[in-house]
Amino acid sequence: CHFKFTVPWINWSGSLIVASLTGAFGSSFLYGYNLSVVNAPAVYIKKFYNETWERRYGFSVDESTLTLLWSITVSIFAIGGLVGAIIVTPIVKFFGRKCTLLLNNVFAVAAALLMSLSLLVGSFEMLILGRIIMGVDAGISLSALPMYLSEISPKEIRGSLGQVTAIFICVGVFTGQVLGLPEIFGQESRWPYLFGAIIVPSLIQVVILPFLPESPRYLLLEKHNTSKAEKAFQTFLGKDDVSHEVEEVLAESRVQRNTKLVSILQLLRTRAVRWQVITVVVTMGCYQLCGLNAIWYYTNNIFSEAGINHETIPYVTLSTGAVETVAAVFSGLVIERLGRRPLLIGGFGLMVVFFAVLTVSLTLQKTVHWLPYLSIFCILAIIASFCIGPGGIPFVLTGEFFQQSQRPAAFMIAGTVNWLSNFAVGLLFPFIQGGLQTYCFLVFAAICFAGAAYLFFVLPETKNKTFQEISQAFAKRNKVSLEMQEINHYPGERKSSAEQESTFTSSVNNGETKKGIV
């Protein structure tokens, strides 16, 4: 059975909504949550490290070693993410998109148990190991989830549904901030519960997601199971006649039938997707290098300079998480009306402006009493600018640019760039900040400007377009015709269109599946 909710511009089936929310809650939500969850208990965790060290070796840990241990605890999450991004391709091919999300919960639960029990056992190594395992979970989910969402959604709402990934990252960050308040788990005796809470979204996903179908595109193009693919389309679209949707996918299957999954090296060598790959690398690189992590570094200091009481700052910081969430939801609501280009380029452009203003206000804030409040406004504006476009659209584009056999390799490239950039920011930002002080934001403004300029000249609008239409938009820049793209992708491995149509087609009539020519 299937059911529908009606919104002004499209019919959303209940199954589509449940699949996207459940998938994101157990995946991108946990990524966002684990970005912010270590901030509130940092003092207590460092104390735990020191006490454990003293109990083992009979003397307190020196400050430099403690700083190193804490830096490893925070940054090793990105190393785990890189591992997850690298191993995701064979997993999604063998198990499918939905099953990969389900199996990934093994990493989340294992990490939650290690981290939450570390204080009881008296082992800070368990906390560090838990962080790297949680990173693996995040690396897998940030590739498998956008892949799943892009393949279950109609092209009319592909962008909106794709933004669910970004929305739940923001909700996860905000939830980590809320649970870290002193009244909840932000106390010395309660901080392990912050990590134990990771189990809850995982269990919810494990309970609900098995009752929803696998990606119909995966079933049709990789498993060649037409009947299951039709049932999946019917469930997600909330209608019986899915012949048009099946035919759209078959149009792609005629090109790549019997084609093996493309490797990263093959994808990089394919001229027909050269500029798509470059665009994914640029957008994912800018996603991490645009300076949002630097904003988090300065937030408490700027709030303090504005005269906000130190005990009140954790509550005021909630405003940043709230702005993130509202901006991401706004982006999801307007992306199918405004398109990807305006939101992505506009987001980076606004970040350039507010980074410049923030640099001036931070440099002069001790000379003019009201400038700290301008700095607070700039922080919130930068966060909002990021979340309306750059915060989620790179994941959407990666799913839209590539066809079925290329998509896992494309997400592996995107994930690798994402996590390497994340690690680079964590490693290099302290040196950049130490050398340039408040002028460090000009570096990020330059990165945002370069990203916006590249996208302005290269990125076509992908709203409501099929893969073939998006490929045609890139064809001139890739210096190939659409016909040549097909040959370039799959030389000598294609069946004829006539053979495709006679062997792999179906239509649905009065709820019954009948075989025939589409």
C-alpha cells in the first residue's frame, strides 16, 4: 500500500518521506551530531585523560601531551571518514543502497558503546577508537545516503529530497549543542551519555528502514529485477502506473546494459564526464575549505567580547545551530524553484561579503563598542549563507551528474575530497590563525570567491533535468557529442536499443504487471 501528502508543487508519497527521514536520521544526523558533541564535555574529557594517565603512570600528563591526545580525539574522526568514503563503493554495489545504510549501523552502535563505556572502564583509548569507528560510519553514510535519496526521488523533487542530507546534518549539530547543556548531559558525571545517545537514531533506522524498498534504479540497472523495481517505484511514487518512470531508467539502461561498475581510474579517464568530476572536486573542496570551521573556533570569543556572560554563552551558541537548521530547511523548500546554481553561487558570494565585514569588525572591535554585535551578526549570516547552498547542494550534484555505473566511484571521489579537506582544515587552521589572526578570514573569503567564480562559468542548471540532459549541457565543454559520450562510456559493451526494448521492458496496467515493449 502507498499513500500521498500533497504540497503546492508536487505529490510526495508517505513512503518517500519516511524513507528520506529515516535514512537521514540514522546517517547524516549522526555526522552532524558527532561534529558538535565533543565541544561541551571537552573540559571533563581532558580531566578524564589526565586522571587515567596519572593512575597508570603515577604522574600527571604534561600539557603538550594532553593537547596532542585531545587533538587526536577530535581530528581522527576525519581519518575514519576517509576510510569509510574509500570502502563505500564495493559495499553499495554488493549490498545495495538501503542495506548499506542498515549495515552501517553496526559501526555506529560499536562506536557508541566504546565511547560511552570509556569512563567506566577507565580507558581513553576506547574513546579515541570509538571516534575513528564513528568516522567510518559517517564516511559511508555521507556517500550512501545521497546516493539512495537521488535514486528514489522523481527528478521534480530530487533537489529538495537531496537537501534532507544537509538539513539533518544541521539538526544533528543543534541536537549535540542542546544535549551538551549543563542541565542535560553537559556535566562531569553525565558526559558518557552524550555518546551513548548515538544508539537511538541507529535503532530507529534499523526498525523502520527494512520495511521500505531498495532503490528502484539499483534494482533495475544493477540487479536487473524489473518486478521489484516497479514495486519500489509504485511505493515511493504512490501510484500504480509507473511506466513513464521505468522508461526513463530504461533509456539509461540501453546505454549501459551489461556494463560493469566503473572504477575511479576509469571515471577519471572518461572524457565525457571530465568537467563533472572537476566540478564535484571543486564543490566538495570548497564545502570544507570555505571557513565554517573557523567560525566555530571564534564564536565563543566573539560572544564574550560582546559582553555576554561566560555561563550564558552555551545557550547563546544554540542560536548558531538554530540558524543552520532554518537556513537548510529554507534551501530545501526553494531549491526546486530557484535551482542549484543561484543557491550555490549566491551562498558562496554572500560568504565572501560577510567574511570581509567580519574581518573589519574583528580588527576594529576594541575601538568601537558596538562592533562586537556586528561580528555576531556576521557569524550568523555566514552560517546561513553556507546552509542555503554550499552546505547541501554538493551532495545533490554528485548524485545528478553521473549515471548508475559511475555513481559509486563519483561518490568515492567526492567523499575522499570531503574528508581530506576536513582533515587539512583541522591540521592547518591553527597555524593560519596563529599567523594571520583575524585576517585569516580573508583566506576563506578568497576560497569562496574562487568557488563562486568557477561555478558561475562552469556549472549548468540541473533542476528537473534527466542524466542525459545534464550530460548534454556538459558535452560542449567536454568536447564530445552525446552520441560519442555513449561510446566513450561503454565501448563494445552495449546491446542494441531494439534488443534492450524487447528483453527488458514492462508496463503496469490496472495494478497488474505485464511484459511488453515500452
